[in-house]
Amino acid sequence: MTDGEWTLPDDLDAVREALIEWYEADHREFPWRRTDDPYAILVSEVMSQQTQLERVEEAWAAFLDRWPTTADLAAADRADVVGFWTAHSLGYNNRAKYLHEAARQVEEERGGEFPTTPDGLQELMGVGPYTANAVASFAFDAGEAVVDTNVKRVAYRAFDVPDDDGAFEAAANELMPEGRSRVWNNAIMELGGVACTKAPRCDEVGCPWREWCMAYASGDFTAPDVPTQPAFDGSRRQFRGRVIAALREYDELALDALGHRIRVDYAPDGEYGREWLVGLLADLEDDGLVDVEAGPDGERVARLRR
């Protein structure tokens, strides 16, 4: 499946299940992941904007202990809410004001009931598209794909999605299994938060997408929020990525056919010829990404490892 310059794997069901199984087997236990209360989730989302999650945990619990429902928050003195925000170093005080006003809207305009869709949630004060989608996903399992910095980094590295908001949104929604926004959005953000970090930890945490990931194949882990690595053009990292891309397209290729598809100056007996290609493929075999075997006519062929 393609859209412009980027391509998602054909076996999307396998991609999806691999990530969900990885997430459900082990993930960070933030308390807001154990509730579907839209108010508690909204508080966590607003607090998490530009604030480390570890610091949010204590503030989130204290906030809900003091104002456990939208009715409690709506009845509070706004100065007290802003004072709490400041005391816990949660960033811009306007967020506290907006959260207080959103609680008032829920109570006075909606009879204490939260909207359940992203469009409805955006009618609340200070709730933009990202926060509305997150609350719809995590509280009601009714959102679209969440696209934050972590998700962009994952999509850029794994599937060569260009640094374009429209492309990221399209790819994220294509990846997400229908009707599973709660677990999916938690899972893909977890992937970016603990595995596909700025300094990637692919093998250390057992990233479930290694077999499909273009960055893992090429060794180039640049991303929109990660400085470009030097001298990528012409590097082995670049040609490793081209090998994986070619084998995804053609399933298997004889060595010389593969060589001609990954570099214009390939010559079987030249400096960048069969010997160079065999060495490149050996690296990919060692990484568990490619197999090189004898074909029906005895000629060696390369294919992706399944």
C-alpha cells in the first residue's frame, strides 16, 4: 500500500498484532492507563503537555484526590486550580484555566456527561484535535490514530513516511486496526517512548517491528526530532535500506539483478560488484533480516527472512 513516497508492509495484520502483543506483554504502568474515566484521562492529557510523564503521575493523583469529578472541579475557585498548577510546575497556567472551564461546560451545558467523539470533545475549552482524539480513544475506544512526536518518529523510521503532517496522519490511520484505538494508540506511543527513542533501543527492548523497519535494516535512525547522521549518501547504511526495499518489492532477486536495482554503478566484477554485494548481504543475514540461498538454476538469490 502506497501513498506518495511511503509504503506500508503488505502484511499489515501481522504488523498490528506484533505491536499489540508486545505492548500487552509488558508496558509502563501509568495510572491513567488503568481507567476509562474521560475526566481523569483529560486531566492526564492536559498535564502531559510538555511535562515528563514521571512528574505528571504525582500531580495527577493529587489533582484527582482534591477534585475527583468534573462537578468538584467546576465548583472550585479558579485561583485554587491555578495555584495547584503552579505549585506542581505543570507549565502554562492557561491550561489550568481551560481545564476548569471545560469542567464547568461538562456540568452546566452537558449535564455532567462528556462528549464521546473527537469533534464533540473539541467543543470543550482548551481541547484541541490531539487531546480530543486521545480522550476519545482512551476513554471511549472511539478515536482515530493519535499522532504525537513519538508516533511520527516511529512512522518516519519504520516505513519511510516523509516529514509531513498529512502523511503522518494518513499512515497512522492506515496502520491502526479498526475499532481498537484504545490499545493501538497506547501501544504505538509506548513503542516510540521506550524502543524507538531518539537513541533507539531496538534489540534491548525487543522492538516488535524490527523485521519490517527500514531504519533497523539500514542503520540510519534519523527522524524529524533527531539530527541527521553524517555521510548517509553512499554509505552501507543507505544500501542496506535499498536492499530491504528491493526485496520487499520483488520478494526475491538473483544477486546481480539485486545489485543493479540498488546502485546505478553496479558491475558484477567491479569495485561495487558481486563481492561488495555479498558482504552487504552477509551483514543483513547476521542481523536476521535476509537469507541468501541457491535458486532453482543454481544461481544465488536473496530474499527477506520470514
